[in-house]
Amino acid sequence: MPAVPPKTAPPLRRRMLYPVGGVLLLALAVGVIWGPRFLARLALWQGENAVRSHDWRSAELWFARACSFHSLGGESAFAWARLNRRLGRFDVMSEALQDAADAGTAPQTIEREVWLAEAQSGRMQNLDARLGDLLIAGEDLPAICEAYVLGCLLNYRLDDALRLLDLWQADFPDDPQPHYLRGRLTEHSADFEGAADEYRQAIRLAPGHGAAAFNLGRALVALQKPEDALQAYEQATPLLCDLQPGLVGQAHCLRLLGRIDDARERLDAALDSPEQDIELAWRLAGEPVDSAPSRVAAEYGHVELAAENYPAAEDWLRKALNADPFAWRTRYSLATALRQQGKTDEAAKQIQRVEATKQALEECDRMIVGLRRQPADVEARFTIGKTFLQHVSPKQGVIWLRSVLDLDPDHQATHRLLADYYESHREENPEFAELAARHRQQIRPDEAPDDVTVENGTGKDGTDDE
């Protein structure tokens, strides 16, 4: 089967690249003589350069061109699979891996890429069991290290991630990605100055690293340096695969600087940008995907709140909560807008919900600190997972609960909670019904059920269900 990128692959915002310069023109002229294989090799080389620069738009374009020539067999299909694995498009990755296998790519290479995809998604068992052997083999180390560190971040195994980052950085001192990921880890410890330094190092090594520039902006906002943060977001915006995250970051800084009209202008531009895979855009920027659909509306609501335009703020904040009902800070802002309009009863309900979430998160914060000392504390991980599932982020909650099963595969409360969650959300994903049944099968009949239900508890207008 020819390794052609599936038409169903969600597109990134494309930037057409035209070869310039005498050397590249000469290479294309040679390609006319030498044929498709040379052109495919050239496209692969360009795509690999784009990946090293974290220019995902260009990488997608070049790898798609390499696949279209059908002349490199499994090599171009595997490059396409790896790109989509790094982008988190695992269904596209699976199809491309099958193409690579059909074209003769070694089974162990295919299997290793599957392990990396699992680890990147937070399922660490296979990569954990084989990490030592893979490191000794010394093949494909940056890809292995990146997937492992990302998995550790999702499972809050920060010390494991730091140890591997040290090895990665020692062997590949010119790679920007260890600095970027170390910055992410450092932010977990609220060391925003240290995180900013790491992001700057990543940018120094790869000026086109849009995620590092974006995350530098976030760290600078936390350090209360909105002017510097604005510059970082402006640098990041054209480098990211979609304009929206950078424009929202700019608007946030402009709001903090009191430049309300300029903030509205950025948000209008974000709303007018072509419709793309917004979750992918925010994930590649280093942000949680749960809140991605709500980010423009939430920031617009905060801008109008700062402008004391309370009816408009209420409208935008309701839209944001409709997209992300777990955003307690947005809910608090909605309560403020309601209170300013004299809608005190509804404001009080919103505040009550916010306080319940904050109380649950305070307990989680204490447990997360404790996990640095005892990472195998199953009950702490279960409590955090349950709290995130019900109050903060279902996707993160599921990852925490899966980490419980990594340590205790027979943990009955976790199986019951996941079974209930997948069952109640089975319409969202065709795989959820099977996952619900799988976890239900693990529940022993003699176990007493928990008094836990999984629900959003939020109406379509961002208010509490009655």
C-alpha cells in the first residue's frame, strides 16, 4: 500500500514553502533528472530539519510531499507516523505505522513507536519496562527521552523526569527540547524565574521554537512582567501552528496593561482566524486541551469585566463555561459580573460552586506535594484523580486514575469510578462503551460500591443544574 497521508488527518494551518536560493534550485533541477526518489529524499530531509526546529507546519508539508512520491517505502510512512505521534494524532499515526509495516519497516521499530505513543499519553508500563535496554542500545534517544518525560509529567513523576532530562541534556547539549521540558517541570514547583531561564535557553538553541516562546510568556505573566510577556507572546504567535494561543496570550497581557481596545483587537483576530484543530493548537503550545475551546471567550469576558462592561462580560463568560464547565476562575469572574448587575442570588450559587472546587483543590495540592516524597502513594493518586474528574479536568482525572492502576491493577474504587465515567460519557467517544465494560469486569461482586457519581453538574448556560 503506498504511504499516502490519510485525507482524514486534521490539517494544521499551512504555510506554503517555496524553495529559494541557488543550491535548492540546483537540487530541484537534479531531481528532475534523477527522479522521484531524489525528490522524496529531499522532502524527508527538509521535514526532519523542520522537526528539529519545531516548525510543525513545515514538517507536515514536507513529510506529506515525501509520502506522495511513493519511492522510499516505509521510511516516508514512518516519518509521517512519527510526526503525527508527536502531534498527538494517534489514529493517523496508527494508519501510517501500518503503511510503514506493509512497506517493510522492521517490526521492532513499529513496536517501539507504539510504546512511545503510549508513554506520551500517560501509559508508561511498556516504556518503563524497557527503558534501560533502550537507553543502552542508544538508538533514537531524543525521541525516547521526550516521550518518557512527557509521560512522567502527566503522571506527576517529576523526579524520574528530571533524572532522564539530565542524561538527555548531557548527550545532546544542542537540543532545545530538554530545556523546554525542564522549564515545564520547573513551573510545577512555582519557580517561574527558573522556568523562564530554561525557556530562554530553548529559544537560544532553536529561535523557531514557538512553544518555548509561548511558555516564556506565561512564566513572565506569573512573574508580573506583562510588558516582557507581551513581547514573548508576539514572538510566539507566528511560530505556533495556529495563531489563536499567541493572540489570546497577547490580549491577556494587554488587559493587564490597561490597553483594553488593543486586547479586543487581538481577540477579534483570534475569532476571525481560520477554523483549525484548536485542541491541537493549544496542546502544541503547552497548555491543557480541556480548556482550549473556551480560551477566547474566557479572555474576552475578563477584558469586558476589566472595562466594567458587565452585561457583555456575563455573555462571554457564560460562553466560556459552556465550553469548559470546570474552569473555576472563569466561574468566579462570572459571579463578579452577576453581582455587579444585582443578580446576587445566582452570583451566590456560582461562588458556592467555586468554593467547593477550591477546597477540593487545596486538598489535592497537599497530596501532590507529598507525591514528590512518596510517588507510589496509591490512595493519594486516587483522591487526586477523583477530584480532577469531578471538579477540574476529566482528561487529567483519567490519567491520574490510570496511574493508580499502574501501581495497583486491582484497585476496586478506581475501576468502579472509571467504569461509571466511561458509561456516563459513552456518547462522546465510540471507545468509551468498551472501556466501561472492561473496567466493570474488574469489579468484584463482593465489593461495596462507592457513593461517587460522575457528572458535569453544569447547564448549557454555565449555571448549576437544578
